[in-house]
Amino acid sequence: MDSQVFVHLFHILIVGALFLYVGIYRDKIFSNLFTVLYYLGIIIILYHIYKSYIYSKSGKSIWVNIIHILIIGPLLIIIGYNKEKTSRKFFEILLMLGFSSICYHLYYLFKK
């Protein structure tokens, strides 16, 4: 299987589903998931800093990495840190990102 197909399926089935679940159920999710989101945010930021460095050295575009570094990672950290006390707006943003992730990756999966 092509690595891009795997990336699209991962974002559709895992990332999109997780974001929708957390965005919909908000403070009703099990409390350990907040810890997972916190550390996942840190991992996403570090991973995409590394990828943006590698891509920029080879002349590739880093716009997707910047979105992960500046928006997605910090959002997961905020939700994970504040847990049930997280403001509704952050859950709404995560819900929008879940829909966006699914639609964006479905589009490129079927475009192949």
C-alpha cells in the first residue's frame, strides 16, 4: 500500500474519529483520554517540527507541518491540560478539525 494512502486512511479513521468523539462528547469522555490528548499534542508538535526541518532542507512545502505545530498540537495540549474545565470553543474547534480532516483526506484518497 502506498504510504500516502496509509496517511489518508489514518487521518480519516483514527484522527478524524478521535476529534469527532472528543468534540461531541466533550467533558463526558473518560478522564484518561485527556492525558492522552495532552501528550499527543506534544508529540505532534515535536514530530512536525522535525518533519518541517527535513522538508525545508529538501525544498518541500511545510504548510501542513505549520498547521500541526501552531494549531492542532496546541489545541490538544489545551484540551488535555484543562480537562473537563476546557472552554466549549476549544471542543468546537476540535470538532471542526475532525470534519475537516475526514473531508480533506477523503478528497485526496479518492483523487488518487
